[in-house]
Amino acid sequence: MTDGPATSRPPEDQTPVVLAVDSGGSGLRAVLARGTEMLGEPVVSEEAVRTGARGVDAGHLLELLSPMARRLFADAGGARPAAVAVGAAGFASLGEQLRAELPSALAREWGVRRVALVADAVAAYTGALGARPGAVIAAGTGLIAIGTDLTAWRRADGWGHLLGDCGGGAWIGRAGLEAAMRAYDGRGGGSARLLARAERVFGPPAGIPGRIYPRADRPAVLASFAPEVAACAGADPVAAGILREAARHMADAAAAVCPASGGPRVALTGGLFKLGAPLLAPLEAELAQRLPHAPPMPAEGDPLVGAVRIAAALAVGGLALPYDERMLYVVAEK
């Protein structure tokens, strides 16, 4: 555990350098920062960290991170971090090996004694809202909502495309393809426009299942059709209805995690919101109805910014965020 939130900021020339890492399903990003100011551009690896029998593979993460970190250290004149924060996809349910092995490995590798391992949703929250109460909807291929009153974390959904992620990119894409196949069959609830889009993207309709079901990256393939749904929404009531339903699912998840008091705010983060007004307009209406006490605010930053903020706070004393071994695990030696 940490010693509590920092009460003062050291002079600029004494502000510690920290290393922040964002480990997601599509790869790894890492950056050095002095305080919360990034030192140059992040270094990126397009190889994702493996998940094994004990969860997220700590050895593989370090194998990928080490050359990235060496490059960052060299570019910063040999600077070494006073603290490291790693935001990792799957950490909440698959973080056993990371907790057991990564802090000691970072201590051996670079002498780092202050390490924070956090769920990617916590990094997304901290990047979007910082250390204030509220709720964040993180939406890409999947969807999760996370909230806090600064005493505990609450999460809703994020259960994957078979059991949840309702309203996420894969959910929208699957619903759009279902409407396309309904039109192909002549069943009610179909969309001729979505059928035409599906044919352009995936080929003859009868072959679409065979092009999707065997894919190991099936959620991403389904999510790739979400922009087609958004493109049809202005003229197609079926497509527009899919996005309204997605917005309801998102608002449901946010309402499940948002604190009832304390001046909470709500923010959105993730690539799915690039769909723009066809999704954002119904979502804003749903949030205004479901969470009138929690006004929306623009996300201040992404999950890498969140990892920077966590590392910077840890380097100078402590965190103003709730400690939870499955969501935010800290090793901070004196």
C-alpha cells in the first residue's frame, strides 16, 4: 500500500521521471514522463501480451517492454523511472501472475521500488476523469463501465462478446449483421441497406457465417461492421434502432456504477465513440435521463495518460484512488 496522497509537488528539476505502460488487446504502448508531462512520443509494440494458464503472462510483458523501455531511457539521456504504472487488459480477472512476478522483475531490471498494476478500465478512468468521483464508459470492440466514489471501485459489463459487452463495437456489428441476414431471408426486422453493406464488406450473404465463425479475432471482425451500421443510421430506422439500443445498454452500465452523491461526472473513452452523432446523440439523451446528477464532461486523456497520472502520484507519495488488489495493486517500498 502507499502512504496516502501526495501533499506537495517537488520543484520541476526534481520532479521524478516515471514510466507508464498501456497493455491492450492490440499491443503495448509505453512512455516516460516527468510528473504528468510526457517526455516525447510513446513507443509502440503491435504484439499483444500473451495470456496463459496463470493469466496475463508477466514474463512476456517484460520481454516486450524491455527493449521499448531501453529506447525511452536512451532518448531521455539515461533517465531511470522512480515509479512504473502498468495498465493491463484482463488484469481484474487474470492478473495473478502479474501481481506475483512483475514488481520484483521490475526491481531487478531497473531498480524500481514503486509499481502500480492496474486494470485497463482503471487506467481509462484515471485518464478520463483523474481522481474525482464519477463513471467512465470505455467502449471499443467491447464495453465496460467503471465508477468510483473514491472509496471503492464498481464495474459493470466487460464480460466479453458472448456474455456481455452490450452496446460495444462487436455487439453493434453483430446486431447489424443479424439485420442484414434477416433481410436476406425475408424475415421481419431486416434491413436492405445493411444487407448491401454486408455484401460489400464480407461477400455473398450465405458465406458470411463461414467467414466470421472460425476467426480467432471474431469480436474484432464483428466490430468492424459497426461503422457500417452508423453510416446507415441516418436513413435506415433499423440501423438507427440498433444504435439507440446500444446507447441504452451503455447508460445502464454507467448507472450501475456511478455514485449517487459527491458531485460525480461521466466521461466517455474509446474508439467506438468515433462513430459520432448517430451513437452520441441517443447516448447523451439516455445519460441525461438516467444520470441527471452526473453531468458529462470530455475525457481528459486516454488510458496511457491514466497510467502516467498513476505513476506520477505514486512517485511522490501515494494515490488518491481506491486500493483494490484486483483493480489497482501497488507495491511501494521506502
